[in-house]
Amino acid sequence: NKKIFDFAFGQGGLLFSAAKYFKCKNISGVEYSKKNILNLIKLFKKEKIKVPKLINSSIELLNLKEKIDIGFLTWTLCNCIDPINIVVSLKKNIRKGGYLVVAESSRILVPFKKVIQNYFVSSKKIGHTHPWHWSLNSLLNIFKIFGFEPVKINRFFDVNDLVIIFKNN
């Protein structure tokens, strides 16, 4: 019965899996891309699964009427314009005592999957860049400033993905 929310759901894989395989009923999400929203609605309808509440907005402008219990923010902070405003919105929209699962690439500590030279070429066809790169400490610090405390951290140092579960204190 927990309210599960995907911040910047992209293609909606997490919402779809939660509904189809885990039979979650109280799911919703926000996505800026109208195309992604329409594609996800088509997928839910094709599979004959009730379409969750999907909000077309940026995370920063989100103001939910009911705060959520469990939020997901996956591979979003590395691509956003202003991570501080995103964390402010998360704080505002997740209930006190609620949880947030954050996943980012831990590229600072593992070898790049793409060659490092791609960061230093001007050709738009080559680059695979993000405006932000996060280490464990930088993620812990930005969330701690806003009252999120880490509950669980994965073994990120030998995989590409850094996953942290925070509690909103």
C-alpha cells in the first residue's frame, strides 16, 4: 500500500516492472518527455495493465498533493541542469520517514566504458558526456544537506552502478 514514485521515469521500465511483475497498485511518476509518457501509456494498454498516474513536468516544478513513501531517482542527477533544485523537490515530495533510492554511474572509481578521449573532442557525434559526475561522498553530502540519511549503499567500487537508499529524516 506504499506510494511509489519514479522521478524522471524515462522509458518507464521501473514503473512497468513494478506493475507487471510485482503487482504494485499505487505507482506513479514524473517525466519531462511527452513522447516517453505516450510510449509508456501504449505499453501499459498493450499489456492490459492499469496505466499509473504519469505527470508531464520537470522534477524541480513538481509539487505533489500527497507525499510519497518510496521514490526512485535513477541516472538523473548526472544529466540534470541543477541538481540542488532536484534534491529540494525530492525533500518536499517525499514524506518524513520515507525512502529514496538513488542510482548513478560510479565512473569516478571504475574504468570508463567509453574511451576517455571522447571527453576532449569537439565533435558532437563522439562524446558521451554528462554535466555532473558523482562519487559516493558527493552524493552523500548533497543529500545530507537536505536531511536525507543513507540506509544502505551497494558495493559500487567493483561495478558501474552506485546505488544508495536514503531515509528522509
